[in-house]
Amino acid sequence: MRHFFPEFDRWLDDIHDPRFLPFVTYHKRFLVWWGLSLFLFKLGSRRQLDYQLNTDGPQVLNNLNRLAGTKQATRPVNKTLNYFLGRVGTAAFASLRTLLVRRLLRMKALDAARLQGKFRVVFDGSGFLVFRYKHCDHCLEHQYGNTTYYLHQVLEGKLLGPADLVISFATEFIDNRDAALTPAASAEQRKQDCELKALRRLTPQLLRGQVERRRARFAAAAGLLAASLRHNAEAQRTRIARNCERVAVLVARAQRAVLTLLDRRVARIERAGQLLAALSYHGVLARGFALVRGPEGHPLRAAAVVAVGMRLDIEFHDGRVGAVAETAPKARGEPPAIPAERPKPRSRTGGEGQGTLF
């Protein structure tokens, strides 16, 4: 059980218990395992539970508590099990059987019995209950000699597994409605015709179960998709918020970097301005020099290019003046012209002798 059906007790807990719980003595898991003991030990009838297992020798109670996960102090009688199964109904146990078969299929425990990759399924009718009196309105009648037997037969869908294992996965009762619609024929023909009619009722149930499983699978996928969409949206919002914070930090850093760059450029421009002021000819003009330009506005670098009568533009530090060259240029080593000395006037008081001392 731990290997093949580890969630079996949880599946039993999901079964609805219609009993009045304050008066309940035996847990539903214990009663299900008590009923399974009927088949595990091949007792044949529920009454045999009171006789065959009513002993302390084989530790029946302790083993059942261990399987069911309960702490029951006594064993129930067969009528308690009959009451519990009657209240729960067959649909819950049919769903439990579906879970067990699905578990075996999903864990690939039956793959060894595949034929050309497909599972093999068979349908066959078998006897279920036989009475010497009419049990209900749906009982089939079978005449054997002078005795009339009333019986219930079922159509079973079986899944063929490995090692001659046969697993039931679907059940449909064959009742007297099928026999009434069957024309008079031999017993074997009536049996086969009744089984076919029961199969027609069973097929929609199988398809309905498959549709419900598909619908449940799609519903689960839709739930997972909706949850994933919510988580994805939340993750996207978180990522967007984180990116906004990162962008804000980058914007602040960019602003600081731009301001720092501007400060550096301003300082560089100021240093370039100071260097330009130091190297500009205007500073030279401020120290008393002048810049001479020709008629075309080009600076004149030598006196040799100046001709007599050439119009000159002389720039001082505080403005410009126009001038005309009146003389030809002279070489740098030629001395300038010295003006002639005026003759000294003669003295009025003396002759050519010694002059006066005053």
C-alpha cells in the first residue's frame, strides 16, 4: 500500500460520511478496511467477518488499526458494515476504484500487459447474487427443474494486467428490463443480448466519466493558468517597480554626472580664457606696443614692406588711428639723422683776450 497507493487513506477521508457523527463509534477508514478484509481473506459473506475474524490470535484489530491509521478498541459486527455501506452508496466507492486504477496506470505498473502499445479491455457478465425468493422488482428469474431462482447479474469491464491480473474498472447491473426486451430464445442468447443492452447503458457512463476527467483536468489546468497569470503579473509588477527604482537611481547619477561634466567644462573654458588673455596681442598692446596693419587690414611684420604714401592702420590698446608713411623705411643699423647745432652767440663785453670769470 505504501508503494502503490500511498494516498489511499486520504482518498478514504474524501468520502462523504452521512452518519450522525456524534453517535459514530467506528471511523470510516476502519470500516472500509474491515469490508476489504472480506475480499482479502476470501470469506465469502459479510457474516463470516463475525466468525472467522472474531479472534485475538492473528492480531486482526491491531493490523486493521495500523492499516487505517485509527485506534479502535473493538471490532464492528457485519450489520454495522452493512449500514455504513448502505448510507455511503456505490458512487463513492466507484470513484475510489477509478482513483486506484488511474494510479496504477500513471505509475506504469500495468504497461507490461500492453498489446501493440494499447491496454486490453474485456466486458463479460457474471452472477452476483442468487435468492430462492424474489429479492426486488429487478430480479432475473431462472428456472432450474421445479425451482425458480431469483438472481442479479452484472456486466463487468475488466482491464487485463500482467501476470494474469484482471482489474475491474466499470460495472453495470443486468436486470429484468433487459430480459423483457429480449425475444424468446435460448438462455445463452438471452444472456448475451442482456449483456449487450447493459453495455449500451455502461458506455455513456464510461464516456461521461472520461469527459468529466477531461473537464476536471482542464479545470485544474485553467486554475493553474489563472494562478500562474496572477503570479506572472505580480512578478512583472515587482520587476517594473524594481526597474523604476533602478532607473530613478540611474537618472540621479546621470544628473550628477552631467553637472560634474558641466563644471569641468566651465573650469576648462575659464582656464582657456585665462590662457587666451595671457597669449593675446591685446595684452602686448596694453603694455605700450602698437599693431600696424596695411591697407588690406593685414598686419605688417617688417618696415621693408611699407612704401612712401602707404595708408597705415595703427591699433593701440584703447583704439585705432590712421596714418600715412611719409618716409622710406630705413635699416635697423643706420643711425638716425642728427639735427645741425646752432652757432653760439658772441659775447658783447670782451674781446679776444681772457674772458670774465662771471
